[in-house]
Amino acid sequence: MPLDPAQTLTLRVSRREPLCDDIVAFELRAADDRPLPAFDAGAHIDLHLPPARPGQAPRRRSYSLCNPPGERDRYLIAVQHEHAGRGGSAWLHAQLQPGDRIDASAPRQLFALQPAPHHLLLAGGIGLTPLLAMAETLWAQDRSFALQVRVRSRARLPFARRLQEAPWAQAVKVLADDEAQANTETLDRLIAVQPAGTRIWTCGPAGFMAAVRAAAARAGWSADRVVSEHFAAPAAEPPAAPVAAGGFEIDWAPTGQRLAVAPHQSVAQVLQAAGIAVALSCEQGICGQCCVQHLDGPADHRDLVYGAHEHQVERRFTPCCSRAPAASRLVLAPLGWTPAA
């Protein structure tokens, strides 16, 4: 039976372990002790957190699964306390304890491994989490890979013991910014010595991943050979050409509602205000949780999840961040919606 990503799981915290400065691991098991839905390397779950304030909507936060994908008895996540974040990580660090229960989505996949003769896994700090599951999978399948982790200091290296004791430890290299070696082993040098056909899988701060992409481009690599997963949207850059500011309209096809979107509003906010359910999580265009179907109209896609195929062929639209030109109209519907005969 295919996995339903909208399925809600009730999980129990079986273990909580501080890993390093500001990072805590949570081991989660089914509250009824049944086997959990299977997942592939690179998948994540969305934890359902209480509202930030009374009267507000519950929050959802996405966390990569970092235990070996073959395990069905537990999920393992690691949460970094983002002091300048939106409060989700702070709540988890302060409130979630062994024995507590928490609802979550079934695993969702937006960062799947693809075939390559060699895989280079590049992590920046907490970006290590999805790459751990990838390393487990690649080792189990006897596929060629190397994992390099870059951190500010050894004190900020999550899963240090696991990296040392894993059966694939010989494929791991850790570089700390406060150590001399990190200054000599540049991304350009690393990419230059990779085997032909290597693909890069990278996760971490936006600046780190941008540096990886830039180094690959300087080496003449095509863009599709670098696959990244964002934990946060990068800082906005000024547009290359002026973009018309202003509101636009959306038609919600299933009900025929026509709704106005003001310049300061997101499409998701307008849909929710009209009583249309939208599963918001990251609200930055990096998780795909809120995705709807784009039926017609000029879409201004601003997400970091989907590429040209998903936008143009699968017609995916992320209402938390994507928009339309001023004075235009979009026609939207839930994913998979078709008009009644």
C-alpha cells in the first residue's frame, strides 16, 4: 500500500540525548509500539507543535530522519536550537522529554538519492542529519561515497561518536573552521579530485550550499550534479529586473471562490482566511508541505523545493511564498484535483 504523507503518527519520545552545543537528538517510537512507516535516505517528518500563542494555529516543523532507513522500530532526529528562529526548536529543547508523546506526519521525501558512480556528501553543521541516513544506505548497498562534515569547531560536531564508530568511518572527514587543515582543504580542491560522474549531496547553511554550487560551477559541473536540501531560505537578493508590486487574484477551482491577495499577504494566508485548509510548515518554500496544483495563470514560483519539471509539468505551486504578477489571476486547486464529470 502506498504511504500516505498526510497520515498522522502518534510518537513517544524514548530517548533524549544532548549531542553538542545547542543540538539534541530525539529517538521517537510509535506510541502503540507497532512498526513505523518505512522511509528512504533523505526523508523527513513534520512534528506537530502547539501554537506559539493561544488562538494561533498549531505549528509544524520538519526534521530529517538520520537513523539507518531499514529500521522500523524508531525514528531518530536531531534538533539545533535556533536562537533567532521562529520558536519551534526552542520549544522542543525546553519541553520535549522522554515519555512525552507528539504527533508527526509520515515520512516525506524531497531529497532522494539518485544513481551515480560516486557520491560526495557535504554537510555544514546540522546539515549532517539527512546525509547520515544516506551514508548508511550507500554503505549497505556497497556503493562508492565519501562524507565530509564542516563545522565551526569540534564542540559543534553532532554525532561525533557515531561518525568515529560507524562501519563506514573510513569514508568520513571532519573539518573544523578553527583548525588549520580547514583553511587548506578548499571546496575547489575537493571537487577537482572527484571521480568522473560524481554527484554531490549537500545540506547545511544557505551560504555553505551556495559555496558548494559555486565551486562545482567553476569546475565545469552541470547544475544537476549538485543536489541540496535547505533548512532555511537564503537571504533574499535584489531582483535582476524590477518586479511589479501589487495584489492579484486567485480562483479556488473546487469551490469557484475568487479571492484577492494583497501585496502584504501570502496566497496561503488568503486561502486559510477563506476557510480552505493549507498544511503550513516551514512557510519559507523549503519543505513542500503546503503544495497545491496550479491550473492556470502566470505563476511566480519562489520555492526552493521544486524545479522546472515540477513547476511546468506537475504544475506544483507553493502558496506560502510563490505569487503572481500584479493584477493577474491564478487558478489553483488541491494536488490531484480534477473537475467533476
